Amino acid sequence: MALITVIGASGRQGMAQVRQALKAGYEVRAISRQSDPFAGAPIDGIEKVEVRSMDLYDPSTYDAALEGSDYIFYTHPLQARADRAVLIGDLGNAGAKIGVKRLVWNTSSWIPDKPGDPFTYAGNTQGINALWRSGCPGTVFGSVLFMDNLLTNWARPWIVNEGRYVYPHAPHLEANWISLDDVAKFMLASIERPDMEGAWLNIGGPRRMRGGEVAEVLTKTLGKPIKYDPCTPAEFGKYLVDAAGDDMPAEMRKDFAAGIAAFYEYNNTAPTRPFEVDMEHVMERFPELDGKLQDMEEWAGEQEWGESNFRPAFG
């Protein structure tokens, strides 16, 4: 069976990719600087996963970590110290050198139709161009907003302990929330499709929701009233910095919080509506996944909402 190498396997997104690749019967290699990247995570077959180390900021470490890979799955780190185009370009060069069949990049954010949008969105456009120029066969998915965010230590405590769903979305904002496992399903579905080589696509979940509708789902799931209590983007930036704790260097914290605040101010007001996805078009491109994506109610009902749930702050 083909080997899928997952870069950033210890994060929430990487873990979902590992989980789904194992479920689909692939051999899996996890790239992580942690010797035990899955500590506490309930993943069937995890004992079969090979773990290798790689420094994302040092391309000289790539060959030893990636050699023998048929496919590479890459998710851009939230706290990356280099820009998106540099990192995906370097990975594309490495993939082309070792002859991988496909490098699948999950941008973790919306991809604009044309250059010019600020924040990570412009970086996505530049990164796609860098990947294509590398000569490595590539597919790119713009996954817009994750249901799994609700389980993190910057969202779940308010929901469970205070009956408040706290998020920086304006009440009118609509979003196609998608589960991380469904993002991984898109990535897996793309790797043997010739039509997805050199293609990019924004993806989301099947239902477009406002904050109040998310609160209704949480109310039903937890069996108690959950109120949507939107915070400001500035408050949200502080929450994420606090959640990162010692994992975030002190010199990054102020700029990171300010960047998150500006990012969500933009998302709340941008006419491009970055959290909305044309899912009818997506399902036309991926009919094999039609009816197989989880809506939030189904996803929420399957989650462990207690303290024992394994959830890294980021990734």
C-alpha cells in the first residue's frame, strides 16, 4: 500500500489526516519533532505509524524525513515563522526531487479567486504559485473553518462550564464549518484523481450556519441552554495567545494577538465572505463524498466534551 507522509502530525489537523489515512488502509509516516506525537490520542492502528523528525524551517532536513513517500500531506502551521509561499515552495522542491506522486496542501483558510486579499488569504495565492513553480504534482484545499475548534481550550470551557458559545463572528456572519476528519477525506479522495493535479478548491461542511444556529446545535448536544455570546476580535486574539501558553514565545504574543484580531475584523466585514463555500460546486467536483460529510449536529453528538478529550491548542 502507498505511503502517506503527514507533516505536522501532532496537531489536531495532522492527527485527523493520520486517523483517516490509517482507516483507508494506507501506510502512514508522521513528521513531528516530538518523539511521541500522539500521546493520549485515541487513534486505531497508531502503533503502525512511523515517526520521523524534520525541521520545517531547514530544507536540508527534508530529504531524510520524506524519502520513500508516495504522497505528502501538509498543513500550514498557525504559528509559522516563515511565510506560506516560502514553506510550500521549499516542500514542493523537495517533493519534486524525490518524485512524490502528489503533495496535498491544506491551507487551513479560504483561497481567494485572485491576489490582493490580506492576511493568510494573500499568502495562499502566493503559496499556490510557488507550489506550481516547484514542479511537484500538487493539490490545494482551502478549508475555511473547523468544527473541532469548539473542542479547544479556547472555546470548550465556556461552552461546557458557563453555557456560553464565545467566538468573534458577527451575528450575521455565515460559515460552512467542516470537521477536520472531513478535510482529511477530501485530501485522501484527491490523491489518485488526475483532474485534481494542479487544482485548488475551497471546501467546507454541508450546512452554512450563523452563531445562533451553532449555539442551538450545542444546546441540543449538551442537553442544556447554550447562548451565543460573541466576543470582539481583539478579545479572541488574547484568548488564543493565552491558550498557547508556554508554546508561544513571549516575543510573538503581542503581534500574534493583533494579527488574529485584524483577521477576524476582516472576516466579519469582507464582501468576499471568506467563511462561505459553494458546496454545490464542491460536491460536483467530489461526488464520491456527497452525503458523507458531517453536519455540525452529527459531529457534535460524536464528540467527548469532558476534560479527558485530547485536544492540542493549535495545529
